[in-house]
Amino acid sequence: MSDAHPEKSDNRRRRYWIDPGFQGRYLRKILMLELAVMAGTALVTFILAMALMNPDFEAGSWWNGIFGGFGVMATAFGAGLVYMGIRVSHKICGPALRIQLDLEAIRNGRKDTPITLRDGDELVELVQSINSTVEFLRTMEKDSDSSAAAP
């Protein structure tokens, strides 16, 4: 971390596996996409291999590189999808958990601190709406208290 933004180092998310249910469903969908890509790759490879086995079909040795490259590409693509799935889903699950915990605190009487999110998190508009609603309720409560206290 740079010295210009020391506050960011304390605000880093330390856990990426925040909501295993949601993130697991999200990753399963991504892995299903990966399996579909791998199945398509296997089908294309099988068809090309059958064409190469035909004695009338002439091709250079570059076909072997293509066959090996398909497997490497599919594996790298899958690893990249899993990595991106975790990175993207934590930007949703983290704020959702923060909102849930802060709403419980508000329900229990703590209304003095607004909900804050990290840079790059999703659901910012929702948090802004919640914060403005809580501020409005706080103002209404103060007005109600001051009018009740006046004789």
C-alpha cells in the first residue's frame, strides 16, 4: 500500500469467502459455463482428430499443437473464471453482509453512524438510500422530541 492512502490498508477485506451459499451458487454457474466450454472443446478436438485419422486427410504437425492448446486454454480459462467469480462475488456479498449487520444495529437503537462501504464495492446506491432514510428518521425523531418537550 502506498503512504498516500494509509487508511485503505485498514479497510481491506480480509476474507473473500463471505457468503458460501451465494458465492457457491455463483461459482457453480461459472463452472458450468467452463464445463460447457470444455465439452465444446472436446467435441471440436474429437471431430478434428477423426478428420486427421482419415488417410485421405493431409495436415501438418501444427494440428498437434492445436489439440494440446485447447486443453491448456480451457484449464486457464476455468482458473480465471473461478478467480474472477470470487473477486466479483465478494464485492456483492461483503456489502450485503455490512448492510445486514448495520441494519440490525440500527434496529437495536444505534442510529448515529452511517453505513460505509469499501472502494469498489457494489450496492452503493442502496447504502446511500438507507443512510438518507436513517438521517430523515433521526431528524423526525429529534423534531418529535423537541415538540413534545415544549409546553
